[in-house]
Amino acid sequence: MKNLIYGRLNTTGRVLFLLSAALLIASLFFPWWYMNLVAPQYPEGLPMTVYANKIGGRIDIINNLNHYIGMKEIQEEDFPELKYMTYGVSLLAFLAVLTALLRRNWLGLLTAGLGSAGGALGIYRLWYWLHKYGTELDPQAAMKIPPFTPPMIGTNQLANFTTYTGFGLGGYLLGIGILLMVLSLWRFRQWDEKSSSSASLPSSS
Amino acid sequence: MEKRSFSKIVLALAGLLVGLVLAVFITGRVNPSASQEGASFNFSASNTGVADEVVEAALKTYVPPGKLDEYYLFASGGHSGNVFVYGVPSMRRIRTIPVFTKESSVGYGWTAETKEMLGNFTWGDVHHPALSETNGEYDGRWLFVNDNANSRVARIDLDSFTTKQILGPIPNIYGPHGAVFLTPNSEYFMMASRFAGPIPFGKYAPIEKFKDEYYCVLAAIAIDPENGNMSLAWEALLPPWSYDLSDAGKLVSDGWMFLTSYNTEEAYTLLEVNASQRERDYIVAMNWKMLEKAVQEGKYKEIGGAKVIDPRDVPGSTYLIPCAKSPHGVDVSPDGKYIIGNGKLSPTVTVFSFEKFMECIENKDFQGEERGFPIVNYDKVRVAEVEVGLGPLHTQFDDQGYAYTSLFVESAVAKWSLTDFKVVDKVQVHYCPGHLCAAEGDTVSPDGKYLVALNKLAKDKFLSVGPSHPESMQLVDLTSPKMKVLFDNPVDPEPHYAQMIKADKIKTFEVYPKDEQLEGAVYKKEDARVERNGNRVNVYMMSYRSRYYPDVVEVNEGDHVTWYLTNTDFDEDITHGFAICLYDINFEVQPGQTEKIEFVADKPGVYPFYCTNFCSALHQEMQGFLIVKPKDQQ
């Protein structure tokens, strides 16, 4: 336990943290999550893509169609996290770089912990929004449908629309980034001063 | 042991069978024509009595669902005032573009913009569509058409297939039949009068003064290279003959314009007889670059608001080339070297050499002059008189050095060579072809491949619809040594001319872009509103599947109403209509588009409005009320 907090990362561990920081920053430029609605009259699909800071895709058309079943209009203003996620991820990446520089285990733990907590929160929020949009339907809507929660990854059928959902490249980059931190903390630490002097070896495990 | 070898044999046979099926499938994929041959063979083996070659022809025009045609064909709709768009080779009509006539299916002629464009005319006589050109090639940007009845021209934008500008009536020109024919870089298109008359419009001159006080003109309409905007540049005065068709020179002959004429007899009654007396009329050759320069130098008079130049004041600009007899079409060959006059009342096309024409001018080799214009020496300038058949009207070209001439009287198309000037093939068409249209057939590089004969009569070819028979277009295959008619297509009155352009040259847009600055546009329901200013009422309405905001609009009897409607479905193919019952108002808004109508609410009462263009499952609910409060209750 003491080692866990006071230990230091070895070279591989530091590289992994740097890589993790790079992946986190890269994730900001790719969609984290997507939804694609396909119907006979939309064979090309109506995509919605969620980025760290915006919602892309053909939201206006999806909203237009959603009003038939009384679904609330999806608009960026309703997602407060879109305003903060870029900063959060940037901060995390900054901490990861700092960890790589200082090699402190405790800093690495803090970073990975924040990352994991953030990731978990993100997944919960995604489920929350999917649930909210799918179940809080306007009772006055033209078409009455049983409330539903689309899966985070998978397909869902609603009237003539098949909805495909899943994580995007950005989402995977983010996930791998956090996993790399955990991996680094788990496997690539130096246990004492002795092994530290022989740190030129690629791995201490 | 025996059992095992038995199953081996069964497996081997099954494997062979699968292999065979795969092989047939793959052969079909790799070499589709082979499988087509096979299909036609199988088909004729049935008892339908359809000949092999008919089945083959059908397969050549069949475009399977989901596949697209190779060419767009833009055909004039004659006195319907429309342009019809077909896909080639399927010959399916894809679209009707209203140009000079109201068309309620798209609300053309009810919106403020189109109403103003149509002016006080309710019809037009569309004759010759012309695609814009760059370096003598179609560029797919605009289509121009003339109105032979009311001396107007129109521009259709090919990014949206809608009429965007109507210019005219062009002053001083009665019946611009010799239009629209573009110069190779779309600097101008030329219009020549069919009918002589006193100018400007409205001037009186007794018919007996025909020779002295009646004129024709050649009008040069300038085209803005950026936006296609048409404007009248200048006009040239011409003798009171009838100018039939025209064509611009290209490549070596660029800078010249050629016009056929009839009635050089200058008759003014019973033209059928009196205008058909001379053995030769003229092709009038005009150097438009010289005339343009002269106009810039100020050598013109203002007549009826036009800059009119007398070409006799610009020596060297205009010559007459004798051509037999009452020539109809004049067509310049793809290399620009030959000018081909189609004889109409003579069974020949006459081929003139541009090079020799220039030599005649240089050597002053003239055989006389008429009305002050030198007549070049016929024997020198002519290189061939090709006996094509009866009633040659128009000529188009392919990529192999052949010309195709329509024979009106003979109901046939003649194919002849531009190298030895001999007829090599003829195909019968039903009946009486006017214009022909070959794929990119009047550009500097025709495609060959297809030719469409635009026939004036289709007698007995289709199910009877009473005394007014449809006209017809026939698709002719040019890919084999013998021309073959592939398809008969009934069409609305009346195809005059058509142009065929490779489909991938046309780039359309599907949704109008959002533009917050656009007059009257509203993109949010919170912004939708009715504003009153005295007795003028502005309605800013938006629509999306399947609602209007606002859906109740109240005005006072006598109000002048300006009504904007924006379609906020920025979604391909989601068009909304808008009609006000009993108010004679109807139009449609395309995805993202804002349209405007204006009317005086002169009838009190309640008038439902509704979406006329089916838009969604709740289309029937897309409606509202215009309430016009009577004067005495205001």
C-alpha cells in the first residue's frame, strides 16, 4: 500500500502515460458516441454524433421526426457536459504528462482515478440521457409509443426506423487512454532504489 | 466403403453444380453484354412473337431500378411554354420545367418572383433550348430558351432546374425563331427575326411598304459569365427576309454567326407560294466580333431602347452565301470547318467551306450583291451538295466524322460522311422529324452513341387518345454501323429541339441553404409572426412536417397581404405546398426555401389553407385558416 502511493513509474510506465495523454487529446477530435437512424426513406441514414464539445450529424431532421412521437428536441444547450468535457479531458491529459515527468505513483493514481471516475460518470450520463429522451415523451404527441431506452451499443427498432448506436473512435481513444494509465500503474512501477539503478531495462516486471 | 464413395460422388457433383452457377454469375458480372445476349435469346424462344432485335433494342434502353440514365435530354415544349427533361437511354420524363406558362404543380406563376417574371403574358412558344458552353463544350450551368411568340428568352439554372430569368420582349424583333444559339464561350446567344415588321414595336407602316419600312434584326444577348444574367447587348439591322435558324462558328470559324433565310423574295402574302420562288436563298454570315467592336465605337442608333447597328456601316462584317432552297437549319461541323445548309425545299444539304468563304472575302470573289451585302461566289465556297433525301431540315454530328440529317418529307434520318460527302445509311422514323438531337451533338466534341429524332406526327403508334395524337421522340442507336430505332416515346406538344448532355456534367443542389439575411425567412417558430403596417400585412410563416406557424392568420378585408413561407425541413425531397382555398393561390416551398406571394384580401370570410404537396403521414393535418374580417365588422 505504501509502495502504491510512494512508488515511482519506470520508463515504460512514463511512456504509457505520455501515450495516454496523446490519446486523450486525440479523442477530442473524433466522435465519442454515435447514433444512426435508418429507414426505407432514409437508406443513407440519419446520423447523430456526440463529440466532447458538440453534437454533430443531422440533428435538425432527427428532431423534426422525433416530434411525431413527442420526443424532446435534442439541442446542445441541454447538455451542460458539452461545455466542460474538453477542459476535463485536457486537464486529465495535463496530469498524465505531469505524471510522466514527475514519475510519482500517487499523481498517476490520482490521474487514473479521476479518469476512471469521469469515464464512469460519462457512461452513466449517456444512459441517463438515452433513458430521459426515450421515456419522457410528450403525452400529447401524435403517435403514442411505449417509452423506451435505446441501448448504448447495439440496435433498436422503432416503427420504420432501425437505430444503430455505439462508441465512436474518440470514445475508444478515451477508454484506451484511461486503460493505459491503469496498466502502467499496475505493471510498470519501480519497487525500490535498487531496481531504479537498473532502470535502463525496458521492463521491471 | 461403398457408402463413403457414394457420398464422395454426390459431394463432387454438388461442387460442380455450385461451381457452374458461380461461373455463370461471374461471367454475367464480368461481361454483362454476354448475359444480355443470352437473355434476348431466351426471350424470343417464348411465344410472345417479339423479334430478337426488338428485345435487344429494349434491353439497350432499359435502365434498372436504382440505376441512373447516362444523359439528360432537354426538349422544348413548344407552345406549352415548358421545357421537358428526359433521361437517355430510358427516355423517361424526369421533370417538366415551366418557363413561359404558369404551372400549378410547382406554383410557378403564383409566387411574387415568378409572377413578375412572367409579366403580362400567360404563354410562350418555346423553340430552341441551348446549353451554356465553355470552349465549345457544354458546361452544365444554364439552359437558355426562346419564346418565339413574344420575343422573350429565359434562363433555367441547372443547379435547381428552375427558370430564374425571363428577358424581353426584346425590342424590334418579331418572332425570334433563329434563337437560341450560343457562341462557344457563352459570350452571347444570337436571336434572329422570323417575321419582318416596322420597328420599334407599335409603329405603323402599311404592308405595301414591306420592302422599305419593314425590318428584321439579329439581336445579341450578352450572358454574364458569373451568374448567367442575360442582357440585350446590341442589334443588327437585316433586310425583311425571314431568318429561320442560326448557329455560331466554332474553333476556326469562331467569331462568325450563320443565319438561314427564306423569303428573300420579300413577299408578304401567301408565303407558302410566294416565298418559295427563288432557287436559292441565303445563309447570312455575320462577324459578331466586328459588330461588337463597332457598337463599342458608338456606330449605332437607338431604336426602341436597343443599340441598333446597320451592318452595311461596318464593311466586312456581313456576307451572303447562296443556299438552295429556303434552307431551314444551318449547322456548323464540330471542327468549325464546314457550314451546312439544310435545303428544306431541295433534297440536298449544301456543305460550305469556311476556309473558302474566307478566301472569297479576301479575293473579293463575289457574284454580286443584294441590299448592299456582297454575295460570295457560290461555286467557290461550296464543297458539296449532298443528296440526302426529301425535306432535309437539321443536321447533327457524331464523333466518327458523320453527320445526321433529318428528312421531314421522307420521314427518315440520313447518315452521311463529312470526308467524302456520301450518304452511308438511312433509317425510317415515324413520322416527319423536325430537329434531331445527338448526344452533345452540336459541340466541338460530339459523343455519338445516341440520337433522338423529334417527330411531328406519331399517327397510330400509341393507344388512341382521340383526334389529338401525341407527338413522338424516337431514340436511335448510333453505336452500330446501321442506325437502329431503339425506342418510341409519346410526348406532349410540341418537341422542337432538344439538347443532350452527359449526366455527370450537371451538379444540382438538394436543399436551399439557411440564410438569416434572406428577405422574409423565418427558421424558428418563435420568429413566425404577422405584422401590420396600416393596411399592409406581412405574414412570416414557417413550415415543417407537418405544421405551419402560425396556422391561423387574420387580416382585414382590403388588406394588401405579403406572405412569406419558409420550409424549415432541411431534408432532401421534403417539399411543402401551400394553397389558400378559393383565393386562387398555390405554390410550393422546397427544403430550406423561402417563397413570397402577394395578394389583396378582397374576399371576406374564412379560407382554409393547406399543404398541397404530400409531405408526411400527417400531411392531411398540415393546414390552417386565413380569416378575412369583413369591412363592416372591423
